[in-house]
Amino acid sequence: MINFNLKPTHIFGILLCSILLSLLLHRPNISTEIRGIHAWRQTQTAWNIRNFVRHDANILNPRISHFNTTTKTNLYRYEFPIMQWSIAMLQKVVGEHVAVIRLSIFLIGAFTVIGFFNLLKAIDLDDISALVGAILFQFSPVFYYYTINPIPDNLALMGTVWYLYFIMTYFKTSKTKYVIGASLGLLIATWAKLPFLMFSIVSIVYFLRQLFQQKKLDKSLISFTLIQFLILIPAFAWYAWVMPTWENGVMKGIFSNQVPWAETKKVIFYHFHTMFPKLLMNYAILIPFFIGLFAMRKHKTWWLLSIIGITFLYLGLEFNMISYVHDYYMMPFLPWLYVIVAFGVQAIFNFKHKAKYFIIGGLVIATIFITNRDIKPFWSIERSYFNPDTFIHSEALRNAVPDDELCIIYDDLSHYIFSYTIDKMGYVFYSNVLNGAWMDDLIRNKNATYMYSNNRQVEQDSLVKLHTDSLILEAGSIRVFKLKTPEQLDEMKNTIE
């Protein structure tokens, strides 16, 4: 047994200090505009927030930056935007600033860490092992990077962790309030990101185990099931409404996989060589992880095994989408990975030799150092994998055109990064598809008045040139043009005729 003579309040205080340390380590990027790895998904989320603040506060109407969508509007209903809307309502009070977004996301991460600490205690780990496990979880490289970055997976992970805490507490106490708490956690997780509904496997397996053991459906089991189903109805209703409008690879998953087997083997190797040991964990905590695998047999882990099974099934189904790039898609793996790590921490603490304290202390220090060192470059312009001039000259580009003008923005495969950085809405294109006929329609019927371009080939197209009036700014490789008005186009047409 571990006995440091620390009161629960002292242990929780240490946990809060670790959260404060994380905040201090993130401080250089708190006021940094969105850039870095997965700026694509981050700016998509940030556009939802921006438009809730400026244009439409209806939570049912999440909007993006561009209007050239299949619906011909900038409405984009994907996950239920509870996180984006909440941050936007805060910004309506305190003002728009990226620091508000980042600190709000960090607060979500802090509640996730606290929830994970409580989960470890709920599965009967001692307080010190739970504390160390929660700190190691907090400095998981993937969690550490995204804990100030706006993606809805942060809220989904928080809801999941609290669901697991409440449901495990219910298994011990049979008190209805914990089923309600678990259901609300699962609702938030599912609302924020649909795949996190997979964690309901714990409730499903519990139901089947109880039904098999009791050989009857008693009132408590009916209540257990009914409460969760009823509370999840809002999530089911949202996705039943919006999913028919989706057109993305996530819906098709592996069934649309066009990756050849040779490439598939490389991705599998990447996951076992980099994704799991370096991004989800780090090499330092592989020691308690492997010890934890052996220590699992001393715990009731049917629920943990069910989560492991469902997450690997999810990985298989979304394998082609996750590939090398979508590390945040792997967040569902974090809870069970770090529960096993915590099992290993407790097993090390139970060693008789006093060197165990130096081992654990070394693991914590190494984890914090390695994660902060390895993740720091992730916020760089270079890791945005987008034209660096967009970020370098962002202020000049924003100020070149009045805020309320609709612009043609060229080119941006993501449809979000360029427009977010210059803070302009309009019509986003890529891959040399823009032509004179489209420009004529955008000017006459869609009120486009300016064009941002980083594509010289498109700019030199004779028909495109006919629709531009003047170059008003050149910032690095990016040019800003004032477009001809409909009247100027009519005059030019009459002159030609």
C-alpha cells in the first residue's frame, strides 16, 4: 500500500497544480491565431464560433465561411455545435479573441483531467496512483496539443470520461443519480462527436451480463436502460436530421477504401511505431503501460475489454480516414490506454524497493518534458501545410478589404484556412477550376466584389482577367484584386458588341 499521509484535498491540489503547469507551458500559444497541425479542422470549428457571434446565434444553424456548397448557403450541420455555440455566447460578453477560444478549450481539458482522476478512483485505484495516472493522461501528446485547439473532439472526450466515471460509480452503488450523470455525459460526448457513442458499449455489456445472470428483466435493469435511452434522444434526433446531408469519407469508412494493400501495411506499421507509442502515449510511459497489462488481471476489467474491442473495431472501420494524419480521430483510445498505464503505476508503487519513487517521479518528469518538447513545433506555420504568406501577412490581407464584402478566395483545398486567416467570407475554390463564366455569375448574382488569389495560372486566364478591375495589394505570393461591378461588365460587353 502507498501511504504518503496526504489528505484528499492535498492530492486534488497537486492535480490542480499540474493543470496550472500545463496552462503555463501552453501560454506562448494562447494568443496565437489558429495555425499548425490540423488547422483545417480547427478553422472549420472556429468559423462556427465566429458566425454564431456575428451573424446567427441559433444553435441549430452552424455556419462556415463559404457559400459555394451543395446547399448554396453557408449552413453546415455536422456535429451538434454545443461547444462552438457556448464559446460564441461567451465571446458575445467578453469580446472576440482567439485567447477566449483557446482558454475555453483548455477549461474543457481541465475538466477532462479531473474526470479521469475521479474515474481512476472509482475503479479502486489508490489516490496517489490516480493522481499520477491523471497527470500522465494530461500530458498525452495528442491530448496536450489539442487541449487549446478548437476541435469538438475535446468536448466529446470530456463527456466520455465523465460517463465512464458515473457509470462505474453506478456499478458500485446502484444509485439512479449516477445513471443520470452517465447518460448526460454520453449525451454531451455523442452530441459533440457521433463516434463517441461507441462508449455506450459499457452500458450494453452491463445490461447483457445482468440479464444473463438474473435470467429476467427486473425493474432496475429496465430503469437503467430507459433512462439512458431517453436522455440520448436529443442526440439521436439531431443526427437523424443532419446525416442525410453529409457527403464525406467518414460515412463510408473502410467500405470506400481505395488504399492498396502495400500502403495499408505502411499505415498499420505507422500506428504501432508512431501513433500509439509516440502520439497517444510517449516512450517513457510504455514501462507502466506494459506493467499495467499484466496488472489488469487483479481488476474487474470486463468494461475495459469492451472499450478496447469497440475502439479497435472503430479503427478498422475508419482506417482509411484516419491513415497517417487524423491523430485526433484516435482520442477514443486515450481512456483505456491511460487506465492501463494507471494500473501499471499502482503496480510499481506496490514494489517493496524505495527506487519505485524515483521511477515514478522520473516517468512523470520525462513525460512532461518529452511531450512539451515534441509538440511545441506543432503550432508552427510550417506545420500548417498551407501557404505561409497567408499567416505572415494576415493583418494586411484582412485590412485590404472591408469586413462585410463577399470575396472569391483562391485557392484553398480545405475551404477554411485561407478564409479564416484573412477573416473574409464568400466563395472558395481550388485546383484551377475558376473560370470567367463562374466569375460573371458570382459578381452579378452572388455579390462578389473582391478576389484573393495565390494562383498565378488562374489570374492569367484571359476571361478571369476581364472580370478584375485592379490589383489593390500584393503580399508575398498573395494578390488581392478588386472585381469589376455588374455595371462595368455590362459596359464592357456593350463595347465589345
